[in-house]
Amino acid sequence: MNEVFLHAAVLILALLYSSVGHAGASGYIAAMTLAGVAVPEIRPAALMMNLGVACFGMWHFIRGGHFRWSLTWPFLIAAIPLAFLGGKASLSPQLLGIVLGSVLLFSAIRFFLPTKAKIEEPKEPPLPVALMAGATLGYLAGLTGTGGGIFLTPLLLMAGWATPKTAAATSIVFIAGNSLSGLIGFSTSSEAFPWHLASLFPFALLGGFVGSRLGSFHLSPDTIRRLLAIVLLVASVKLLGKVFLP
């Protein structure tokens, strides 16, 4: 039953996360934890699925015309090396859960709030600000074992640097770069990769393909915001509940 639950959960999570420009690492981590997967095996498996789903998301969001390289590269170039360093650092499970859960909860509340009646034309961030934000979020991505897009998307929207779909496109590329960096970092360690979890990968790819296509071509920006808020809220409740209600 655990195996059935885990495969079904990965499929659904990949579909939902990819529809809002994410790859689902935090969801996969939660699902594997509930299914009883050994803790050392969770992070590399989540990164593997994250990278696969992110590649589908990149394909669909770029084809949909939502991607802007001029917006993305400063965040990405600063994030990738810091994501590698963040992956080498560690926090206690309790502190990590509080940090990540609080960030997700704040973002969820922000996206549940009504948007402005008049949508202004997005403005690209100043280069130093983008580089600093990319480095910070890249390190946070490595530290938490996620791709970092779940932090970048709220920042892009709240700062007025991107529309919802452009933010999703930027975030999915950001996620792919950080996930690849994390996997490379893991490959340099002495830990063995959990190949017995590779059967989850096709389910993540299928959900990612369907979800990213829905998000890039069919869903309205308001729908994307609502889906993102729900995803963030569910993830924050799981993380904070695990810390305060063990």
C-alpha cells in the first residue's frame, strides 16, 4: 500500500506543482517521508524527480513564449554555485522545518490576497539585486533540498518583476539549474544513489508533462496564483505540523 500511495502521490504532486512552474521537490520529500522511505535516500530521489519535471516545464513554458532570458540569467548564474554550497551545509530538522514552513506560509497568504485591479507592466530588477537574490535563494535551495523556485516565484511577483506565467517560466529554469547542481554535489559524496526508487521517475515525468502543459497553455494567471497558494499552504502545514505536532 505504501508503494501504491507513493507512486500515485508523486504523479499528482508532479502535475500540480508543474502547473504553477515548480518541479515538486518539497511535495516528493513529504510523500516519501509519509511512505517510510529512509531519510538519507529522500534528498537524491527528490532531486532526480525535480530535475526531470523541471526539464518538461522548461520545454512547455519556453514554447509558450513566457520565458525571458534577460530576467532569468542573473538569478541563475548566482544561484548555481551557492546551491552546491548550501547542499553541503546542514540544519537541525526542527530549525529547517520552521524556516521552510514559515517562508511557504507567508507566500501562500500573499497569493491568497486579491491582486491589484490595474496590472502594471513588469520591470526587470536591478542587476546587483538580482544577483544577490539569486545567490541567497540558491543557497536556501541547497540548504532545504528543493530547487528554489518556490521562493523565487513569490519574489518575482511581489516585486513586480514578472507576470505569473513569466515568473513560472523563470522559476522552472532556476529549479533545473539548482537541481542539477545539487545532484552533481551528491555524486561527489560517498553516499550511494537509491536506485530502487527509480520507479518513481516515470510517474513524476508523466505528471510534469501534463501539468506544465496545462500551466503554460491553458490556465489563466489567476488560476495559477490560486493553485500556487494551495500548494504553498499544504506544504507549509506539512512542514510546520511535523515540527510542532510530532
